[in-house]
Amino acid sequence: MPRLMMVGDLLRGTLRVVPLPVPAPSRPAGLIHSRDRALSPAGRIFVEGFKAYLAEIATKGLDI
């Protein structure tokens, strides 16, 4: 099962990853927005929160 589907449980500690010798490709995360329009205040807050969330799961070894 992809870690992204269970990252909430992993962060809460209700599940843990059992390493298997099967390589899995990394999955990039990103946002797409218009260069021609500034983000709304809510959009900027969302981007900041999204970046913080990705940083948190990366520091805990839960990269998606």
C-alpha cells in the first residue's frame, strides 16, 4: 500500500513501516498555479501548510 494512503496513521504511530527488499519509485508532490495571477491569501496559507506537511513527513522518514 502506498505510504501516502496511510501517512496519517504513520504520523500518529498507529502503524509502522516494515522495510521490504522491494524498491519503490518515489512519488513527487507538487502544486500547479498560474504565473499570471497572484495566489489569494488562502492559497498562500495552503501552500505554506502543504510545504510544512511535506517537510514533516520527510523528516520522519515517511517520504511519499
